[in-house]
Amino acid sequence: MKKKERFHKTLAIFCVITAFVILMIWFIGSGVGLFETSEGECEVSFQPPTTTVDPDSQFILEVLITPGTIAVAGCGMDIDFDPEYLQVLSVQPSDDFFGTGMYIWASPTIDNTEGYIDDLICIGFMAQTEPGVLCEITFESQLNLGTTPLDFLNLDFTDNTQNIPVIGFSGEVTVGPEGPPDEAPGFEMLTLIIAVGIALILLRKRK
């Protein structure tokens, strides 16, 4: 009897460990963030971060700034993309981050041959601590089907006295038909459910 109880206990522990490992794999695979960036770092990202568009269509992506522990008074950056899939039609400033009329905007250079937006610069009259949209970029997708990353380069942020640590999160645009609707839980999630169920049954039997 003791051997049987010991076997059930060992099997239950194994199932719990297996469930934990599968859960971690699922978290990583689904893109759920387990580790956040340092509080002191400012973040710049695209909104939405990923999108799928039809060929030969226009769409807008926003550049979002999320300050860290240091207020943001000015910023400069370049943006890289693949001109085989996208062309940039315009880059327009937004009043959302610095406020209406409370900034100096330098129109960036757009190169649709090489695929970059160069010298996107904005200086605010007052440093900001709350997240906001810096600008809106209007893209036009090409007839080629595929995926292009959108990368921030040469990030330079300041609080008017010093440079601010900043991290840029790349975006991604897929030119092509919308993907299929969300599918039912995959093999990993199904295995997780089964492992947890077995562990609970074995633990109940021990009682």
C-alpha cells in the first residue's frame, strides 16, 4: 500500500512539474511578457505592434512613447522598413504627447527606395511623463505578399539636461489576406489540462 501511495505521489509531482513547464512554454510562445523592462527606461513602440493589411491599401500606424521614471522633453529616431512591401506616404505629428502647439516638429526625410524614415525629431516645450502618441505614419502596401519588420534606429531621447535610456520595440506588417480565426487550444494547452487533471485525481485518491 505504501509503495502504491508513493507511486501516486511521485506521479502527481511529475504531472505538476510537467504542467508548469508546458505553461511556461505556452507563455513564451503566446508572447505574454514575463519580464518587463527597467522602470527607468523610456519605451517607444508601434500601435498596433503587428497588423495584416490587404495589398495596395493604405493604413496608419502610430508611434507611441511611454516615458519611464524620467520625463521626456525631446526625441529623435529613424525607422527602417522593407520597401518591397511598404511605401510611406506621410508622417504627421500628433498633439497627443506634447500637447497642441507645445512642440517643435522637424519633418523627417522619407526614402521609399531604400526603405527608411530619417531624422524624425520632435522637441516639446514641457517634459512629459504620461504615455502618448508622437506621430502617425501613413503607409501604402505593395502588391508583393509577405511580412516586413518595422525597426527603430538611432533612438535619442532627452529630458533637456541629459540623454534618457530608451528601448524601441519593433513592429511587423504582413501584406496578404487576414489569417484564420483563432483556433481551439493547441496540443500544449490540451496536454497541460490533462496533466493538471491527473495530478488532482491522484492527490484526491491519497486523501
